[in-house]
Amino acid sequence: MMISQTNDMAATPAVDDPKQNLNHVINSIQKTLGLLHQLYLTVSSFNAASQLPLLHRLNSLVTELDNMVKLAEKCNIQIPMEVLNLIDDGKNPDEFTRDVINSCIAKNQITKGKTDAFKGLRKHLMEELEQTFPDEVESYREIRAASAAESKRLAQAQSMLPNGDMKVKSEL
């Protein structure tokens, strides 16, 4: 009984790293499944001599479930209700992921279509304006080029560190 408590304390994470916390919860779930299997074997072949091992395994299960609850409190995992509903219906939760990706692709195509339409409209308007007001359009293009160059220069300056190194975006 003392060994079980010592192992549980060692399994408790000291650092609040979300991935490490999740790994500890996963390990606790696997340990609980192992304990449930052992408990099943003990109960299925129960006799008077197996009463003490049964009590030890029940105590180990309760201790591990308590440990799992403590570990789970440090994890902040949000699961969409749609995923839980799919699981309740006996379906594969990957269907949710597939549907979300397909929805994103469809929305992306709609947005791209709108963007292309605005680009076409801008091009058409610039052609019409250039025929009607050629000098003003040339001034506009010069101003836009200067503004774009200044924006690019500012963006590069913001991504530079004081020692001249570039900032690198972290990928999540």
C-alpha cells in the first residue's frame, strides 16, 4: 500500500507543462485500465483465498482514480460537444475532424472567390481611371509604391532583434 502511494507522488508533475500534464493523465488512464483488468481477473476467478488480493486491487484502483482526478485538474482540454455526440452515437470522432476541414476548405474557397472578385474589380476600375485620368493614376501608383515600400521596411524593422537577428515565428 505504501509503494502505491509513493509511486503516485512520483507521477505527479512538478512543472506546469500542458503536454507533460496530459502525458501524466494518459499514463494514469493506462494504469487504471491495467488495474481494472487485474481486478476483472481476480473477480472472475474469485475464491476465499483471493479476498486479500481483491481488496488490495480495489484500494489501488481507488488510489489511482483519485490520482487521475488530481492530474486531470491541471489539464485544460476542451472537447467540442459534436465529438462527444459522435462518440455517444458509436461513430468515429475523425468524422468531426474531416467535416471541420471540409468546412474550412469550402469557406476558404468562398473567401478566395470574393478576394479574386475584388481584385478583378480593382483592376477594371484602374483601367477605366487610367483612360480617364492618366496623370492622377500615375501619381496614385507612385504613392502606393512608396507606401508599400515603407510598410515593408517597418515590417522588417519590427521583426529584427536589437542584435540584428531575425525573429522566427513559432509553429503551433
